Amino acid sequence: LYVAVENKIFRSEDCARNWAEVYYTDKPDVKVTALEIDWFEPAVVYAGLSEGSLLRSKDRGIAWALSKKFTARINKISVDPNDSRNVYVGITDNGLAKTVDKGETWIDLNKAMKDFSGAKKYYDLAIATSAKNVILYANKYGLLRSLDGGTTWSEVKLLTPPAAEQIYALAVDPKNAEFIYYSTNSAIYKTVDGGNNWVVK
């Protein structure tokens, strides 16, 4: 188990009974804002910082190295549930980035979303488990979907017009990629047909 507290990361190897500090930054204004473990190779751990640094450890947090320096706060790190070599990073006000080699090199996915105004304003990200390369991305424009791992994107039509509401959380059913859920500050929305029809919960 790993947990981030302010500017530190702790690891437990006994079901949270005891914790050891495995990362610390002495910069008072820098916080750990995202954590993710490689499900296929659990010794690999990713950490995102508030100033845009993406760190990677290959030995369960004993040593850390800079994988990529982004321009703003890292909000989320997601390892592809179908291929752990693929890792997606959501960055405040700078959209999405992707690696296909566990953080050795990085691809900017924002260029493929240039036709969707506001897409760089990151809200949330969900990766389908039941279908390979299916990515759902919530942003200021609305909700976008990629069927090819972020190479191309299309709009998922919502009940509200583009940029009308902020999506605070997004999820895809692990057994069926057509089941999508998202929440705003006033409601939770659900579709069982990939976004053709929505119901308000």
C-alpha cells in the first residue's frame, strides 16, 4: 500500500499496520498530488507532484527518478488495465499525455483534440477494462472518447451543451465500456449505450 500526505509518500507492507516513508521533498510549496502502481509489475510506482514533475520508482519507492517534467500540477496517473506499458497523465490546464513504454518517452495527446475548445482543461479520465484502447476524458468542453488509445477523439453527446457544466468525476463499468457514469455539482448521469441516451440519477 502507498499513501501520499502533503509532500511525502509512505509505504506499508503489512496491511496498513506500519508505514515507512519512501519519498520526501523539502520544497514547502510542492505536494504529492497523484500516485499509481503498475498492476503488472508492482515494483514500479509513479508519483505526480503539484509543480508538474512525474516521478518513477522501479524498486517500490526506494529510489525515485524524474520521468517527465510537465508544465502544471499532475492531477491523475492511470495505468492501462489492459497493457501496463501504457500510462496516461492528466495535467491541470494542459490536458493529457501518454507513454507506451512505462515512462521512458511521452506523447502529447492534446494535438488530437484541437477541434474541441477547452479540452486542455482537465477534469477526469477513465480507461475501459473490458475493451482495449477505449479512453473517456472529461474536460471543459465536455466528454470525449478515444477508441485507439488517444490517437483520435470524438465527442460523447451529453444532455447539456458543451462547456455548460463541470464534470467532477468519471467512471466506466469494468465489465462493459458502454456503461458510463459522470457527476456534476448537481447530479449523477448514467448511460448504458455508450452515450446515445442518458438518465439522471
